Amino acid sequence: MSALDERTLVEPYDALAEQLRGLLEGERNVIANLANCSALLNEVLEDINWVGFYLRREEELILGPFQGRVACIHIPLGQGVCGTAAAEDEIQLVADVHRFPGHIACDGTSNSEIVLPLHYGGKVAAVLDIDSPTPGRFLPSDRDGLAYCVRLIESACDWES
């Protein structure tokens, strides 16, 4: 993906990026930042029913800070949308999760999903997972706007804490 110029962000991502900058300024703790970021994303994004982070721990993802219903705790790398995003180090934008091979249904009301890898030291350190009850909810503009926001979060966190 090419570098994203802030001026190309579409609503609500230009405002979200500005809010994230303010929220993350002066704080390096990864858990505190991810908790506040999931709360902010939950408030700002429309038509979602789950937003949160899974942290990579060796060959699996472990549930991190989130907003929404009870979620899966352990996701093996390469399984489900989150595990695939982490294993392939690629954004997963899924219009219909029920057609995704190996989809892990933590919440049966979710129908579409976007998952974005976060990096530390050149490796996937976590993923941002956002679910919606609406099929096809996430568009390329969401992918681009959220990718920019993820880069803000990556650079603001002390991932070794």
C-alpha cells in the first residue's frame, strides 16, 4: 500500500485521525492506548457491533482491549479472519464472513469484518478487528482510513511494555 496522505482521508477518518493524535499524545502504554482507541473507534464508527485488538503471542492471537460482546480469547495464526490477517500480514476486508474459509464465529450477529495488522519491529504485533452486522459494511475508504489510523497507533505504543 502506498503512503497515505492525510488530506486524502474521507469522513469520518480525517476527524478520527485528529482525535487519535490527541488521545495518544504523551501516552506510550500499549494496553491503555489500545483500550482508549477501541472506545474511540466504537463511538465514531457507525454500524459496527465489535471493535478491538488481538495481541500476537508467538503462534496465536490473544484477546486484548475491545468494545462489544464477549469474544474469542485464543485465535491460532492462519485461522479465521484475524488469524489470516496476522499470518499473511495483510488487511482482510470481508463483505460476508460466512463465506470466508475457516471463519471463527465469535458473535453470530456479525456479517462483515475488517482486520488490520499492527506492527512492531517489522513483525505483526497485533491486529485491529472490527465487525458489523451489515453485509458489505466495509469499503476501500474504510480500509484506507483505518490503515492510516493503525499507523498512528503503532507509532504511539511502547509494544514491549
